[in-house]
Amino acid sequence: MSSVTPLKRRDRPFYFSKSEFTQIVAAYSTRVARAEWRDYALDHTPKIAFFSIFKHSQETPIYVIEKHRPQGKEAPLFMLRDRKRVVARSSKLSTILESFEKIPKLVQS
């Protein structure tokens, strides 16, 4: 009889916690209500969880929130990326979400 070997911690998929996901979706929904964003996607690897934000559903993401698996007893690292660079990096998700308010917006008259 074969036995099932449990996945090692570092090999298991890495996700956003329920409270983290709730915070991200709350910030996301306010931008959807303002018609700034339209779609999102979730993805994960054994080391990183991704929340990708799209302006149009058929293009590349305009922002990606990443949660990197901690090493040892460290806190996880959150990063906010736009298409070209890292916009913010912090061990607190709230700091990353506040970064959206600092990003310049196109003003139309």
C-alpha cells in the first residue's frame, strides 16, 4: 500500500489570508466604483501570492500586489508593482494599499 507524503511547507502554495484578501478587495472595489479598474486575477506559487489589477480585462495588469513567503519567523513582505517598477515595499499590507492614494491620477476636464 502506498502512503501519501505531505507537502513540505516551502512546497505548498502560498496565499493571501482571508483578512488580507478582504482588505485588498475593499480597496479594489472603491476603484471599480470610480471606473478606474475593471478586473482582477489571483495567482500563487510556492513562494509568492499575486493579486493583479486590470484596467481592461484583455491587457496586462496595471498593478500587482505581491505577498512573499517569509523566511523563518519574519513577517511576509508585500510589494506593489506597476508595469515597470516596484512602487512600494512593506511588511504591512495597509502601507501598500495606502500607496494607491499617492499614485498620480489623470485629471480630465
